[in-house]
Amino acid sequence: MDEVAWKKHHRYLTNVVDVDEKVITWNAKGRKAEVLNKYYESLGKENCKRIESVSLDGARTYISSSNKYAVNALIVLDRFHAVQKINNAINQVRKNKLRKARKREDEELILLTNCKQRFILLRNKLKRSARQSVTLDYLCNINQPIYKGMILKEKFLEVYDLKSEDEAITHIYEWIDDALESGLKPFEKIAWSLVEKIEYILNWFISQRSSAISEGFNNKIKRLKRMAYGYRDIEYFKLKIHQHCGYLNPRRFNIN
């Protein structure tokens, strides 16, 4: 489950995706716990008990609702969203340094930290070109906060290469300590969040369920919104979403 903005000023839709069927099965306006409660209540108590796993982005509202209704389900903070949060943190560090560089009129640092360079920081190290690696090494050499941020990013990603849950627990707690001592507020914020949600990250090693498919649907929904230049009627917009991403999609029934 995930949310997507359907209107400006933080107006959201909550989408529930069936990962096996690869369809949006339900959506509703808002992203509070009360909104998701309606979904679970529509399933009924017995069906909620049959849910095996719930993959989400770590939102407290979704976690509280899922714990209340899907009592037998494994709650998973999936890898995709965890990595996304880390990338957002390193990108925020870049923005902070760019802002300071502009105030000092440091042209070299501005060139290395502008928005065009953010992909070098976000890209997986195995997919960086030789030129990008050289640029990143130089940036890390001249800027300590970005260097610290990249170390924290790479160390966090290492947890998904570990073979056992015990190794993962030790690794995550070490990462939390490093993040809290880094002096980088975006990473400190994530570290405090992980203290509360570490069990949901560890559940990934049991289930390895991912809600990454929801991001693909989010992109489709955003494209629908752009094509129509926005929707005033939220109920009609929800129907369009189900037509393109849900059980109402004609392709599921081979209808030409």
C-alpha cells in the first residue's frame, strides 16, 4: 500500500495493490489510519486474518491500521521505500551544500552539487560510469558532509546483502549509531525512525515482499492526471485509476 498526490497542497489518495495480481484493488481519499481502516473493514474480520504480509513505506498511519486489523500479517518496510528514503536524505545533504555554496559564490562546488549532478549521488555504485565515479570521488574529497552521507548510504545498502537476520540486526544498529553521530540532520531523522521500525525492516528478510510496483502505478496515475490537466471529481478520478491500473482494465479480459 502507498499514497499518491492527486491534487496540490498535500491532497492524497491511498492505494492498495495486490502484488500477485499486479492490480490496484482499492483506493480512497486521504492517507490517515481511518482511511485504511475502511479497507480492512470492507474485507471483514476473517479475511483480514488470512492476510499473510503487508508491504508499505513505513507510514505510521498505515502501520497502526495494519497491526489493528491484519493481525496475522507480517508488516514489511520494503527495500524499495527504505532505499528511497536514504536517497532522499543524501539528496537533501546535497541541496544544503548547494545553498551554502551559492551564498559563498563557490562556483566549483555549485557546479558539483547542482541538480544535474544529483544522479551521481543517487545511482547505485555498480552502475556509475568511470567519469561519474571520478566526479563523485573528487566531490567527496572536497566536501566532508557529502562524503559522510555517501558512506552512510553505501553502508545502509549493505544490509540487503547480508545472509541472516542476526547479521542484519547488528548492522542496522551500527548504522543507526553512525547516523546519529554524523551531524547530518536528514540521516539523523531516518535513524530515529528506524529505532521504532527496525522490526519491519527485518521482516523483509522473512517475506521479501516489495511494494515497488506501487511506484509504477503512481507514475501511471500522475500521467493520467497530467493528460486530463487535473480532476475536480475525485470519484471519477478513482474510476479512471481502476480502469487503467485495476480490475476494470479491459486488457485483463482481452477486450479490444
